[in-house]
Amino acid sequence: MSYALTEEQQLIQQNAREFATEYVEPAAAEIDHTAAHPADIVKKMIEQDFLGIFLPGEFGGAEAGYLSYTLIIEELSRASGAVAAVLLNHASLAAYSINRWGSAEQKQAYLPSLCQGEKLGAFALNEPGAALGAGEHRVTAVKDGDSYVLSGRKCYVANGGAAGLYIVFAQTDPEAGAKGISAFLVDAKTDGLSVARLIDKMGLRGCQSAELVFDQVKVPAANLLGAEGAGLAIAAEALAAASIAEGAMVVGIAQAAMEDAVKYGKQRIQFRRPIATFPAIQSMLAEMAANIHMLRLAVYDAASLLENGQAFVAEAAMIKLFAARIGQSALIDVIQIEGGYGYSQEMVASRLYRDVKGAVIKNSSLDFPEKIIAGNLLA
Amino acid sequence: MVDMSLTPEQQKVQQIAREFTAKYIIPVDREWDEKGEFHEFILEEVKKAGLNCMAVPEEYGGPGYPSVTQSLVAEEWGYGCAAFATTLGGNGLSSYPLAIAGTDEQKKMYYGRLVNGGMGGFALTEPGAGSDAGACSTIAKLDGEEWVINGTKCFATTCGYADIMVVFASTDPSKGVKGLSAFIVEKEREGLIVGAVEHKMGIRSSNTVELILKNVRVPRAHLLGKEGEGMKLAMKTLDMARPIVASIAVGVGQRALDEAVKFAKEYLDVNGKPLGSHQAIAFKLADMATQVEAARQLVRNALRLKDAGVPYTKEAAMAKTFATDAAMRVTADAVEIMGQYGYSKDSIVEKLMRDAKVTQIYEGTNQVQRIVISGILLNS
């Protein structure tokens, strides 16, 4: 990798790789099996300052930049997609949004606890049965004096049940449809907020997914993030920032899978020679190596744009579009190379296959990457 | 919907299989996947419905369905649960070697078990012999009037509870591929041990086991065909089985498509419009449907050639490759369209995506199929 990572970034990358090898990799299969929130590993990530890695120093962050953060995500993903997803939802979605749109008071009130890991962050966007604001369980926020009262349901909330702070998207103006959605900072301990159930899923199983119930949850008006009606714009940019990190996740997962397939291909003898010597196997490996390389460069580039304050949303959408395709195709091929062995639940490839599909998920119609990219071209 | 290109008899069987799937499989597909096993009573129901040994000819007490009819049933089962379809498909797979090379006595013995509701198994693969079936290290030696078989098979489908099975072993290791032979082995033979059960990412309720043979003795007459003809027999068997695997894949793809269409109609976007009103989604659904239908017709074409008695090896390999690749793409697309819901176990499509992957691997990887297809293209 000749992309000009600074010395500091290389050190962060090296440290993250050692951390992942020492602490995450040995626990990865068990995390997948139990699907339990990896609290012990989160504790260790706090000690490493991973939770506030790109956040400003004045709030307790490491101020190391978004590119350094994506390097960490990539390294964690090589060991466990679930652990990377826990950090990603906390950092790219929750912490990023507060740092980007929070008032001085909100930042002071929440960022230090997010950086120091007193609170894990989560993004409560999805609703059951329909997109945000469109279904019968939509979360509404009704102004009542100095407070808003939130009611409704959220589902597929990553870090749900484990988080201490939720960014909740709720409809403040039902007449305005999508334009009437606002974002709120909601403490997990607020009365009326409860976890209805944990949702089992195909992969990234240690990154807990929950359905939340809001039963007359009273939130101070001061916890409105940005302006009323700004919710969708906030969600769109935060999702774009997350897409860059999701690209890094795909790079990490696909890289681990490719290395596994190379190892298998060298060892597995069929027709009296290692199967890695067959051109059909080499084509698959070559294709995934090329794709991973290009995605990695795209992630570095978009992360640099973001940390330098430049426009990054279209580039992030390109990552989303490309990462979904190449991650899936790499894992389909890796299991093909490893055959019946790779398909076994006990082998790492089958976990990576399930995980990579969850790394890039389109949130209903909010963020078709094609639409964002084309919109940018046509503007 | 009834497919009018089918004969009335085929339509009838398709309908029976469809109703069976709706009644007995779909309500419990998720539970079977979680537990990694299916309810045994269902085998009784399969027998009652007359679908347990479709490949067994009428003179041996089976229905003797033509290949197209068998594939219709496999597709319906695949629609319900690929693992179940694989298990019941094993009754076909393991009875094809009999149809190809079995003597009347052998057929009576083998088919007799299946007709009574028994399960058939097929053990070809070994730890060191996957795509390279000739690297077989299981050995069969003649001792008087008995074959003595020793070795270990792996990824043996349904062999954990099969009543009777076809096991491949080398009768002359010095000859490699040409030393391979096939034997009928009943489950009660001494020395036949079911080893470790394989825990798989998908088709979890299909039984995949290690099969250990320690001085297993079978009568001399249990050799199928001639000594050294095992590889040829295995290849012909897989020719017959490929369109069935392809049919299972068509069923899996159709299910994923139906689930995605239903979702696209019901799920409202952020503006309150159905997701399917987005062209990006609508066109993807169109592509998925096109792939599933093309796969179905490739399978039917290969089987019509087979039933007409003309060569169909290339077409069977094409159908297997195309249909299973299509199932892989279509199931992955369904998960993508259905987003977080599709990725969660609240929906069935994540299971379909796990199940679809194995269809590209088993009964000849799609790489082996390409060797078969290109071999015919380049050597004729």
C-alpha cells in the first residue's frame, strides 16, 4: 500500500492490527455464536481511545482524523465485523452527528461521555414495516412546553439495548411528511423508552439489533439536534459518513476472506496439485484483490475529503455502490474456492460471508447510492 | 399459477407438491433452519403424498415419474426449503446409479427400501477427493464372496439416517479414476459408522455426515456395474442429478423473488410510496424474474432432451451452473432490496441466501460444470 499514510496513521493502523489480533480475533467466533454485545472488547477499545478517535480533543477525543478511524475499522473488521459495526454505529452515526450539528451545550454534555465510553451511541432511524415516518408505528414528537413527547417504535437499531445514548428521528410535523422529521438526543435511561426485543440476524451478530418502544418519552427541547425538520438532512449526511466506514469494513472483511482463500488454495490438493495453481481459481483471487485494492483507495480518498471539510457525499455513495457489490462477490468466490469446507459453519469464511452482506445495507429508500451519485452529476 | 406447457399429469403432481410445501414445509422452514433438523413425521407425509421415491420405476413399486415431473417437485420443495429438497432429492440421486447400472436383484433390494419409506444416501466425496473424485482412498477388496470396504467418506448427504446407500470405493488404487467402483451398502452392515455431523452455514436441516467404513462386508453382488466403472457411473449419476439440483435452485430463486415483490408492494418509502415505485427496485425485480425464468427453462430443456433419450450432459451442466448462479444472485438481491428486514431473521430471505450458496458447490462445483461444458465444446 503506497498511499501516503502519515507516520501517525501508520502507527494507528499497526496498533489497531495488533489490538485486533490479540483481543478481537480470538473472540470473534464466540461473539458470532452468542450474538451478545461484546462489552469486554468495547472496554478495551475505550482504553485505546478508539471511541473518540476522530473527535475534537476539547471533548476528550483523540483528534486523529477520519482516515485514521477508517484504518481502525478496517483492522477490526479483519477480525470481527460485529466489533467493527459496534464502533461504526457509535462513531460514524451517533458521535459524528453530535459533533457536526450539536450546539456547544449539546457537545459539552454528550461528546465527553461518548469519547470516554461512558455511553455508547446508537442511531434510531428505522421503523417497523415502513420507511422512516411512513408507517403506522412511526415515532412522533409532540412539543409540550419545554419538552417533546416521543411515541412510536424503532427497529433494527444497531447497538440497541447496549447504547447509553440514542439519536432518535421523529416526526415533529406529520403534515410535512419527510420534511417534518427531526433528530433528538435521547438518553437510554429516559422513562418510557424500552427495548421490546433483540432481533436475530444473518451476520454481524455481536452488533446487537433491537426494537425500541417509545411510550410517551419526555425529552427536553434542548435535546433537539439541529433545527426542527432537519432530521432527514442530518440522517443523509451521517449515513454518508458511515458509508465510508462501511467501505472500510468491506475492505477488512474481504481482505481476511481473501487471505483465508489463498491459504486454503495453497494447501488443498486436487488433481495432484494445489488448487491455487488452477487459472480458474487465480482469476477469482485476482478479481477480488483488484476490487479490494480499489475500494481501499476510494475509502482513503473519501475519508480524507471528510476530514478536510470538503464535500464527500457523492464519493461516499460511490463507495456504498461499489463496496456492496465487491464484498458480496469476493465472499461468494471465497466460499466457492473453499468448497464444502468453506461452507461449514465452523470455518471463518462462512462467518465473513454472512457479515459482509450486513456491512452495506441500504436504509430503505433514503439512500439509493445511484440516486445520490446521479443527482450530483445532474445538479 | 398453472404452467400450461406441462401435461395434465405433470400439472397434477406440481399441484400436489405445491400444496405439500405450503402445508408442511413453509410453516416450519425457519425452525428447521435454527435446529438443523426437520421433523421426522414429515417423511411419512411425503410417502402418503406419493413423492418419496419419484425416480423408482412402476415395476418396482414407485411412481416412475419422468424427469420433468421429478424436477417440478424438486422446484416446489426448493421453494419451501432447500435443505428438505436436498434430503428428498437424495432419494433420487442415490437411486440413479441403480437405474443406470443396477441388476434386477439390486433394484429390488434398493428400491424396496425406498418404496417402504426408507431414505437413500450417496457417498462419493472424501477429505482428499472432492472435485477430484479419482483421488479416492476408500478401498474395497474382494475376500471370497464378499467385498470388504475400508475408508472415510465426508460431506455424505443424508447418510446419518439413510437406510441404504451407494458408496464409492477404489477396487484398484493403482488405476486412479479407472479403479473406482460403486457398492450398495445397507445401514445395518457391521463396521459402518456415522462420524461427525457437519454444521453448515445453510441447508442446515439437511444431514451431512462423515461416514467411516471399518471392514464393512457386503456380498459380492453388491458391486454396481463392473469393477472400475465407478467414475463413469458417478458422472452419469451426476448428469441425472444436476437438473434436480438446478430445480431446487430455481425454487429458491422463485421464493426470493416472491418475497422481494411482496416487500416492494407493501413497504412504503419515506414519502409514503411503495418501494416498488422506484425504478431502481422495479428493474431489479424484473432482472431477478428474468433470471429465475431463464433458469427454469434451461432445466426443462435439458430434461426434455433426457426424456427423449438424446445426449444432454452439456445442457444439464449448463442448467446447473446457470440456475445455481442465478439463485445466488437473486437471493442476494432480495436481501439487498429488503434492507435491514431482509438481513434479519424476521424475514426468510437471509436463509435463502445462505442456502443458495451450496447449490453452486454440491453435486459438482460450478467450476467442474464449466470443465464439462467447455470439454464438450472443445473436444467435439
